[in-house]
Amino acid sequence: MPHPLFDRSRLDVRPLRERRNKVRIERDHVPPGTAPGPLGAAAATAIAETAQRIRQARQAGRPVMLAFGAHAIKNGLGLILARLLEAGWVQHLATNGAGIIHDWEFAFLGESSEDVRENTAMGRFGIWQETGFNLNLAILLGAYDGLGYGESVGRLIAEERHLVPSRDELLDAISRAQESPDAAEKAAAAADLLAVLERHDLESGLVEVPHPWKRFSIQAAAYGLNVPFTAHPMIGHDIIYTHPLSHAAAIGRTAQRDFLVYAHNVSRIAGGVYLSIGSAVMSPMVFEKSLSMSQNLALQAGAPIAGHLMVVVDLAESRWDWNQGEPPPESPDYYLRYCKTFSRMGGTMRYISADNRDFLLALCRELGVG
């Protein structure tokens, strides 16, 4: 017997402009060229090494990947990340679902970061119309068009619109399901989108969505530069899942595509650089599975992946010398999951205890990025 489901259609979904926000992007963003705060000698040495290894990787045609948690966006670092893309130093960005949401809200509203305690007590945390509607619709449309999760939202910000296909187009795609495996995938995405359009009585055609602050959006910058920006969400983790329009099948299709794009670039990481900034769970977990798959293929080809540098940045201090391997379980450092995971991934791992703003600004300075 099926278990009962929570009915999201009964929620009182409020307009986003009713929400009080803690961060305003025009006021709180970090301008390019800002001087970093003071860093210790060990951090400064590690950042200089990182910059040198990035130069070597790019000279050798190897990728530099940068994964980050949502606080990099909340801290106003979108323009700094964009400079690294524009200068050609970074070839792949990755974040979690919250990073996608904050970047979109900044581009659309100019503000983000609500008071979780206050709004949960009022039954309002995360239950906002514009964020839930636009991001879920962007993902549904992206799944139908064969895009990834991050690319779907980046397209929305860059183009400032949704283009919803007609019912006839979707029905035609569904009717072609038996033509090929690709056609069957397209048909399934079309059926998902059609079901949502019908259930919520949404019209086909062009829906304009202005994003007055999109100049601050790293998703829009990556989309315009055709640099992969992948999202690695978890069902139920993000506020867009509270919205009645949310459709897990579309989220899964786009997130799976992003995972495989990410894994492809990890497969090329030998001699490259991987930067993991303020991501305690997503980055280490997705990297280790991607590297294992990549190493599987590399070993079959007789060319194992080696020589990569992994730079992990977070605020927690670590007293363990990770060059010696893992600490014993009785050491508190054993529970720095991100350090432990990356120390198991071959290559060289460096841990830098620093604010993500200071790290990225110092790295830009080392690389000559203004």
C-alpha cells in the first residue's frame, strides 16, 4: 500500500519580495582587485605553489577545476570567479544546489540569504514563488533541451527568459520514443515537462524574466564563456524542492548530465589542478567517485592518473601533517572529511586554512588577475 505524500499544492507560497535578506550584492560583493586580508606564512607559501602549478597545468593543456560551496557566492565572489574564467586560468566550475540558488537570487533580486530561524518559525523558510517557479521551470526546460543543471539556470540568467514549447511539440517528441534510445530520453523529458505544464495550467511561449543584477552572476558568465558550470544537488536539500513546480525527474536528468561532464574533466586531471573551496561534502564526495571511474578507464589504457594537485580551502584549522597520510581515528583531524577524502586521491593534497575571499583574492594576485 502506497505511503501518503506531503501535498505541496496546499502551501502558502509567498512573493520573494516579501522576504527580508541579509546580503545585498551591490553593497556586499567583492570588487576585482581588492587586496586580500592577512594570511599566515604557510597559507601564503601554499597559494604561491598553487599559482605555479596552475601555470604549469595550463602550459601543458591540463584542466584547472574549481569547486566551491554556497558561501563563496554569499560572500560576493562572483566577479572574482568570473575573472579567473575570463583569464583562462579555470576551465570548470562546480557547486551545490544552494550555490546555484544564491547566484540566481542575486541576479534576479539583487539580494539573498534569508533568516532561517525566523522564517522556519513562521512556516516560510524557502517557500518563495519566484525562486521556486523560475529555477524549477528552467531545469524542466533544460532537461528537455539536453542541458545540465547549472547550464539550464545559467541560460535563464543570461537570456532573461523561459521559452516553453507548445503542447503539440511535446506530444510529437513523445510519439517518437521508439525511434532510438536518444529519442526515448527526449520523450521522457517531454512527458515530464508536459505533465507539469498541464498540472499547473502553464502556457506555452516566451516568458520574459528580467535579471537586473546579472552582471554579478557567475552562472551567466560561465554560460556566456561556454565554460562548464556543473551543479551537484541532493534531493530535499534545497529550497526549490518546497515549490509545487519542483520535479525530481528533471532535476535528476540535468544533475546526471552535470555529473558526467564533471567526471569527464576529472578524467583529464593528470598534471592538472583541482581547487576545493569551502565544500565539506559535495566536492570531496563527487570527486572521489569521478576519480575512481576515471582511474578505471585510465588503468585499462595503461596510463594511470597521477601528478595532480588538490588544494582544499576551509576555515577549520588542521594540526596534522597530511603529507604523512591519514591521522589516526582518535585525532580530531581524522574527522576533517574533506582533508581525509582528498588525501586518499593520489597526487598531492594541500590544505589551506583561510577565508575563501582571502584565498581567491591572493590567488588572483599571484596569477596577475585584476
